[in-house]
Amino acid sequence: MDKPRFSTHHSQCEPQAIRDALVEVDCEDCGLDPICMVLDYAEEASGVPEGVLVRRHPVERGETIFRQEDPFHSIFAVKSGSFKTSVEYAGRSRQIIGFQFPGELIGVEAMSQKTYPCTARALERSSVCQLRIDRLPESGRPLETLQASIIQLLGREVTFSHQLVSSLVHQSAEQRISGFLLSLSSRLTRRGMPGTEFILTMSRTDIGSYLGLASETVSRVLTRLGRSGAIRLRRKRILILDRNTLEQLTAG
Amino acid sequence: MDKPRFSTHHSQCEPQAIRDALVEVDCEDCGLDPICMVLDYAEEASGVPEGVLVRRHPVERGETIFRQEDPFHSIFAVKSGSFKTSVEYAGRSRQIIGFQFPGELIGVEAMSQKTYPCTARALERSSVCQLRIDRLPESGRPLETLQASIIQLLGREVTFSHQLVSSLVHQSAEQRISGFLLSLSSRLTRRGMPGTEFILTMSRTDIGSYLGLASETVSRVLTRLGRSGAIRLRRKRILILDRNTLEQLTAG
DNA sequence: CTGGATTGTTGATTTGGATCAATAAAAACT
DNA sequence: AGTTTTTATTGATCCAAATCAACAATCCAG
């Protein structure tokens, strides 16, 4: 079943986990945790009806967990692996609006809508926990507490978006990409995953679409960062060598 | 039909309301309305303690209603006039992250934070309604219902932000500015204000900061749009002549 | 394994928008 | 009123990133 056998010279040293994204985020590190806590984690044991919280659902690479225009019913937390969310407006080309890693939530932006405004697709073999928002009232848990949690995480989402807008539009390609790498790194670290060595599970084109750059530019800047010694880059694998330099580059 | 033209030469024909932004949005058209409804509008008459909802508070041009890092306690709805919100990160220059017009909410992004992540400043003589989130529990109203409303408006905020990011980073200066004008127009219309003739109460620099463009570029594109006949431009006053063209330009 | 499709890298050229700079026009103040 | 300060327009130049293009590496299906 295995053959980790990676690119580099000492392939057997390569943790299999990193390659196949089998690393699961701990529940305490997951964005859904405040809500799961209220639901008491184990549905069966706590009188919460089945189907309110579906745990550790596997998703194959390339599969979607929902598509743009699908009716909204659930938010998801990435348990392992990674996802991209994208939108497509009336014939215009598809654009990436975000990437999600273990512990992070997907579908939050649909919360006040009838349908999902974007498509969420697995970038690799992944797993998700699913919270049926439409069935929350049946859970028998105090709605007030649940809503308070939801308000929390929506608020965080808004703040993040605002920061993203205000930074992206004012930054050069080098700033955007340095910032992107740092952001990935810190997001992975925050959820208890290795933050200095990781795989860019998305394509250069995806990164470009997300950051508003041509894929060639992404490629060029990445190799430049590699040459400068700030990172080590081998194909999709990133090794952050000099976080300091990256921070300076991001700031400009 | 006749040529639309500005009434600048005949200043007395100028609707005073437009010039001095005395136009108030109707409560039914206000983003705070769902919450005000629960609070029954008139506090005194409904047993809601004073100070939960402060109505029609006047704000002078240039004044702030809150500053970045101030402790969070309230969200605001613009009743008349207009505002800009801006952020400043560690020494870097101040950036505009949004404009708010009558009926729109300010401070929503602070909902899950301890402090406001931005500063809100009046672009002209304005007025706001203030909702003390921290005193909501004292209102004696069902918290569930209030929270549900808050979730609604946070969700909308998230959606708007996402659209903004995904469009801005991929658009040319002309697309951004056409889109900006259309956005202003439709936002004003939605709240029952004139949407084809309005004042750009913010400076070119503010617009540029918001859209990620140099103020010179904003100026140039606006005059170009004026020459092409899509808009009529006189200083801060905008007259939308050809919405169709603007839409095409926005799409690219 | 082989051949084709996809994805990534690198080079050459073009261009949109930033930047620098000089006025012009309004506002704000005295 | 006139004077200063701020804000907007327009021009000239330069550069970062898009685009066009060729090629290399990798993945995948048969």
C-alpha cells in the first residue's frame, strides 16, 4: 500500500503523513470545536439526533463537497487534507477564492444564503466533519449558545476577508506570494501541523488565481525566493528556511 | 428626451438634500431594521432599557464614531450621510477598506473581536443609529431572534467581502472603477436614494486606496469615462449616463 | 512501459498603471 | 476680500507583471 518514495534524496525519511495528508487535526484545534462541544461530540451518547454532526467523512481528490448554487444545509470542517473554493460568474473564468486546511471551515459564507456561493473541491485525499445547520434546532441543545459560536466564527471570517482585500490589492507579486507562504505556514502551525515544511497541494494556476497573478509570475517568484535562500522549493514541496526574510518581503 | 445635465449653474435648483446629505434612509430600508423590529423601535414604549438603541445621533464631517483598537460595544447604521472605514497596520500607511451609505452597517466586522479592527470616519455631516451589542441581553428581547438577525447580516458581509476580493484582484483599473460606480449606484438605489446622480463624498485618494490604485489613475479613468459618455463628471458629482457601457466595462 | 495530457519553468516582448512633476481648481482659513 | 492648504487634473517616464512562446518535468491511461 505504501511507497512514500518522494522526490528527494532520502525518500524513506519522508513522513508518509505529509504526502498523503493523513494527518488529522485534533478536535481541540478545529474551528468547529466550540459547536461540537455544545453538541457533546458523541451524538449517540448524548441524545443528539443522528445526522446533525457527521464526522470524518472521506473525500477523494478532485471531488466536491458542494457546488455553487447547491442549496445550503451544512458547514464543513476540514479534518485532514486540503480544499479549494472557487466561484464562477456568468461565463467568466473560474476564480479561486480560498484554500482550507485541517481545522478550518468551509461553507461559512453560505450561512445567510439559500445556496452555496462557491464550489469546494478537495485538493487531495481528505476528510471533513459536517455540521447540518438546518438540523441544529433538532439537536436539543440551547440554540443561543450555538448561535453565539456561529457569530464568533462568522466574525472571524469577516475580519480575515477584510485583511485579505486590503492587503492583496496593494501588494506586489513578491509581497503577495511571501505573504501567502507565511499565511499557509502559520495556519498549519496554529492547527498543530508542521509549518516549516509542507506541500503546496494546489497548482501554480490556483495560487495565481487566488492572488490575482499569472501562473508564470507565481512560478518565477517562487524560484526567485528559492534562489535567494528564503525557501527551499522542490516542485510542490516547500521548506521555509528564513521566515524573517519572508516577513520583510511581505511588508515591502 | 433631453440631455441630462448638472444643475451647477443654477445652484438654487440643486436639491439641498443631495448637496448636504440630509436625506435620511427609511427605517424599513435600513440594515439594522430586523434588529430594531425585535426591539420594537421605540425603546421607551416597549420596556427596552435606555441606551440599547441610540437613534439618529449626528456626526460632523471628519469625526470618527470609533477608532481602531477602541473596545467594541456597538454596531452602527448610517441614517444619513456617508462614512469611510480604514485600517493602519504597524506604521504602514492607512488604507481604506470600505465606504458606508445610508441604511448600511458599520462595525459589524468587530462583532467577534474585543476591539474595532478599523476606524470609521464621517465623509460629510451624517447621522447614525447605534445598537449597543453589549447591552442586548438587558433588552428583555429573545436573544435567539436577535442572534439570528446578526448571523444574517454577518453572512451577507462575508459574501460581499468574498466577492470584493475575488473581483478586485483580477480587474484592471477601468474595471474596478466602473464596478465601483455601479456598486455605489445600486447600493444607493437599494436604500431608496437617487442612484443615477450622486456625490462622491470621498476623495480620489480614498477611492484609489480602496481599489488599490493611485489617485492619478482614478482621476484619469474617471475623465476617460466622462469623455466616452458613460458618465458625466463634474468634480465630485457623478451622473450615470450609460449604465450598460459601465456594466460591459466592468465585465471586461 | 509508452504516448499523450497536464503542470511547471524559463525567456522575450508588451503594456497598464505607478511614479515623478507641474498646474489648476477648490476649500479652508485669516 | 485675499492667502494658504488641500484636492484634482494632466503630462512624461519607468517598471512590474501580463502575455506570448517554447520547452521540461511529471502524471496518467492504456
